[in-house]
Amino acid sequence: MKTPFEKATVSRFSSDGRTFVVVDEEILGREVLKSSIKDSDVQKLLPFQTSLGEGSNHIHIRNESAYTVETNSHFIHEGETLCQRAAWTPRIPYVHRQEVPTCPGCLAKAKAIIVQHLLTTEPELS
């Protein structure tokens, strides 16, 4: 898996025996923020209601909001999984959640949604 620095690297070049690396500061900031989010915190940080659904190999995160969630690449409608790879996924009891790993695609998409929300939402002042 790539580090945030590797993901933000735009180009590399050498001159006079030295190597220079060009990094996109915005991408680096996003990637550092994403990597700081624990997998166990994803569901409580998402800006919409979710549930967990059992797939054949993974637990999937489902959108349970009445609102469609827009990402950079697709829309996630009510009842759909974040990764959109799983079809209908039945809800699972809390007891079984530790036995099956969470879908890496759902986790990656969730972290991207959380970061986008954090970076574009104005903080509320009290």
C-alpha cells in the first residue's frame, strides 16, 4: 500500500546528481487526513446514516440515508453499499461483526467521503 507521500508524488527528476520530487500539496493533505482515520471510527464519522450489511466475503457499509450520496465517481443511493460491488446485503447482528473483515473498498470510499466533507463544510460557530 502506498504512503500518503507516494500518492501525492506528481513527478521525479534528477539534476546534478540530485533527485527532486514534486508533490501535490492538496493531495498530500487529503491523504494524510485519510490515513489518520481509524477503520473503527469510519461509521461514526460519515456525514449520513449507515448500517452494515453482510456480503459473501466482507462486511459492507450501506447508505441508510434518505439522501443520495455523491462521490467523485458515482452516486450511492439509499440501501446501496459504498463500494457498489455488493448487491443486496442483509443487515447483520452486532455479534457477528468481529468475525468478518470490513470491505476495503467501502472503507476507502468512506474515508474519502469523510475527508471531502471535512474540507468543504464550514465549521459551526457557537
